[in-house]
Amino acid sequence: MKNNKEIIDKKLQKMRDLQEQSRLGGGEKRIADQHKKGKLTARERVELLLDRCSFREMDALAYHHSSEFGLDKQVFLGDGVITGFGEIDGQKVFIFSQDFTVLGGSLAAEHGRKICKIMDMALKNGCPVIGLNDSGGARVQEGVISLGAYADIFLRNTLSSGVVPQISVIMGPCAGGAVYSPAMTDFTIMVKKTSYMFVTGPKVVKTVTHQDFTSEELGGAMTHASKSGVAHFTAENDMDALEIVKKLTSYLPANNADDPPFLQNDDPTDRADEELNYIVPANPNQPYDMHDVIHKIADLGEFLEVHKDWAQNIIVGFCRLGGRSVGVVANQPAFLAGCLDINSSRKAGRFIRFCDAFNIPILTLEDVPGFLPGAEQEWGGIITNGAKLLYAYCEATVPKVTVITRKAYGGAYDVMNSKHVRGDLNFAWPTAELAVMGAKGAVEIIFKKEIDVADDPAKREAELIAEFDDKFAHPYIAASYGYIDDVIEPSQTRRRVIEAFNLLENKVDKNPPKKHGNVPL
Ligand code: HXC
């Protein structure tokens, strides 16, 4: 009869063997293949992302129970996805990481159930979900069961939306309906050259449209970061992508009932910046880079830009002000003169709704000549799309502070967090111009007849423009109506916006009770 120790040791050994088998995923050769493609393995990614030794795996010993098409001979512990929880800079997160070395990371019943399990736990416990995607999509052998498993995830993406932050990192293929899970999360990060996303791949596109594209052209990281806006961030490689996740989560609360993290730093809250006084050119048609303004105001000059390469006429992203996480929405006069168009409205609207859902105050920096004119914009639905941005600002109840640096013209004045849409504290620089339109356009409309009959029409027009500028191209009429709360010296902007957000710290504002609004989708 074996002694007690021998029996226990055998059981321990069995557990360790199974765990080791699970850790190996698809085996050494497939791991080597993964590395050859310049990709880390699913497990390496999890370990790099999470704080050292914080990862606790769940369902490492789960496997599929299918025998279709020879699957009974391809059983891998873990079933092609690593799931569990851990910490990023001390903040609890749930994570799944698809393992391409196991059946191409394909998703079926068990794989999907594992993801759903951690999503359910994340929702109950109020923790962010990070998904590292590297998958050939629905596991063909498991047929419709795979499709059902995807739908189970989509449902959870939707139910979690606005409750816990969801971040997707695309680190390999992501095709077909599989793309809709990342699309429903809050942020998508794509790795350059090794990841792609499309509903139908290059072969189908060629058959249907006779157009030839590589995977990279059709759905690579830069395509989605610059053309479609599907990707919020691009990364040079896997490590870089994981660093972006860490930076991003440092600005986010764990859930919608939590405050965003407050990170003290030694940048003085009253730091003045004289250069801001002269940053706006005297000529209203001359551009300047709004990034410079953001960097001068933000703690330590740090700004995590979201959607950097898409709809560059508006800038959105996160910074800290006096240690507090703040979402920044800023018109960019250096691109399309800072006009609002379809894409910039969608970009900023979605960002504002994210910030509002997660209690992140919003700073708006405004220099906007209006909505972009043109048939392309009209036919593309600038009305509905512009309304998304307007709706997002109107609906948001987080602290909202605006600084108008130069132009606040037309409908865009209303949209960009004016007092009328519940801006809490609205400041203007002395260079601000709040008007229905610029002086030239206004004079052409109001004084057309007078200019036409003048002896020297050009001279008369110039005089009228100067007069109009004198009368309206400043912030003082708006100030006289309380449409702005104060005209401030630009150099003092950092101090004033930090004071404003401190003041608004305990702001309470509510929308009428409803099932949900009908955002102009
Ligand atoms: C089962 C799959 C698979 C899948 C890959 N594999 N995708 N197994 N179901 N969907 C397996 C391969 O058979 C192979 O196994 C291993 O994973 C690695 O794949 P390779 O083809 O050798 O790798 P690579 O050359 O890098 O090509 C990767 C790939 C290709 C581009 C992803 O595998 C591919 O095209 N796969 C099919 C993609 C697809 O059509 N998926 C369905 C999309 S529709 P062996 O054992 O041979 O090494 C979809 C619907 C979702 O997902 C709907 C939700 C509503």
C-alpha cells in the first residue's frame, strides 16, 4: 500500500502536468512560429501587461467537447484563450488573451464561454475588461455554435458598455463578425503590420468588387487609424500596444460609480505660461497648433491623444490637471481651419459620451469657424453627425469647462460646450471672437448692396470689415450677456481651469429619468 505522501505527490504531479500542458498552448513549434511573425504569445502578453505575479488564471483546464471534423484529436487545455484577472498599476482588471497557437485562436463554445465568464465577473465586480485579440474567427468545425458564442460576447459588450471600461487590443487577425466585439468596446488599439480587421477580407473584396488590396491596405492598423476611425491607437509592436493599455487605464476609473484615479505630481497648479499670451496669431486666418496649448496647460505637459490620425480637425484625449484625469476636446485650427465635419463630430461625440459615462470631467478648447460647407458633407449626413456632437455635449453632466481661444462662430459656438448646453464655467481669451460668422462673410451678406454701389468697392469692403471686427470680433458682447463667465489672461489658463475643476468636484446634475435617449446614430 502506498503511503500518504506518495498518493498526494502523485495528485500534485498530475495537477502540475496539466497546468504545464495548458501553459504550452499549441506547443513549442507553434510558439516559435508566433515569434517568427514578430508576435508575442498570448501568455507573454498577459504577463507583460499585468503587474508582476498579479495574474490569476481561470479555466486553464477547460477544453472543447466537440468531435466534429477530427476536433477530438485536437484538444488543447485552455481551448485557445487565456482568461483571468490581475492588476495594472494596482488597479484590478479582467483579461482575456486569445492564443493563436491553438487552432488559430478560433472561437467556439468553450473559448467563448470562458470570455463570457470573465466579462460577467468584471461587470459584477466593477472592473475594466481588457481583450487581447489574435484569432482566425469563428471555429469553422463548431459551426453555428461558434456564432452563438460570439453573440453571447456581443451581448455582454453591450451590457457592460458605460458600466466598466472595455479595451480591445488587436494583435493578429480579426475578421468577419468577430470585429464587432472590439467595435462595441470603448477603445481599440491595433498593432502595425501584424494585425488587421475587416468584415470581408481581400479575397472576397476582389471577387465582389474586382479591387485588389492587401490585408494591410484593407484593414491594417494605419488604415483603421486614419481612414475609418475604427482604431483609436496604433502601436509599433505588441510591447508598445501593452504600454498604451497601461497609459490609458491610468486615466480611467474602474467603473461608472467610481472616480477616475487622482495622480499627484509636482507640476505647480498655478504655473503661468507667458507664451500662451502670444500663441494665437493676430491674423484670424493664420493657423496655430492647438496641441501646443494643451501641452502648456496639462500637468507635466503630458497628453494621451486618442484618434491621433483620424479627423485631425478635432483633438481628443486625456491629460491630468492638478492630478485629476480630464478629457480634452479641442478644435484644431491647423487642420481644415478647425471646422467641424462628419468625422470630427463622430470622434468628439463618442469621446464625450465615454468621459460622461465614466465621470471624467471635460475641458473644451475652442477655435472653430463653423461646420465644413460642401455637398459631400451634406450628402454624407453632416446634419445627423453634427447632431451627435451636440447631443453628447447637451447630455453630459460631468463638470464641463470651456476656454474659447479664438473663433466661436455660428452653430459651432452653441455646440462646443456653450453655457446654453450646460457648460459650467466658460472662459474666453481676449483674442476670442464670438459671432454668427467671421467679419468678411458677415459684411458680404449685410452690406452687399452698399459695397456694389461704392466708388471703390474693395476699399469700402475693407472698411466695413474693420468696422465689423471692431464691433463684434471680441468676447465682450458675449460677456455682457453672461454667455461667458470671464475673460482671462491666456498665461493663467492652467490655474483657472484647475480652479474650475476643483470647484466643480462635487457637481450634481441629472437628466430626466428615461429608458435611454435617442442619440442621432
Ligand atoms: C478553425 C482555424 C481557423 C478557424 C485558423 N485556424 N482559423 N481553425 N477555425 N476560423 C487554424 C488553421 O487551420 C491552422 O491550423 C491554424 O489555425 C493556423 O492557421 P494558418 O492558416 O496556418 O495561419 P496563417 O497562415 O497565419 O493564417 C491565419 C488566417 C487563416 C488568415 C486567420 O487561418 C484564415 O484565413 N483562417 C480562416 C479565417 C476565417 O475565415 N474565419 C471565419 C471568419 S467569419 P493547422 O492545424 O493547420 O495549423 C467569422 C464569423 C464570426 O469569424 C461571426 C460572429 C457573428
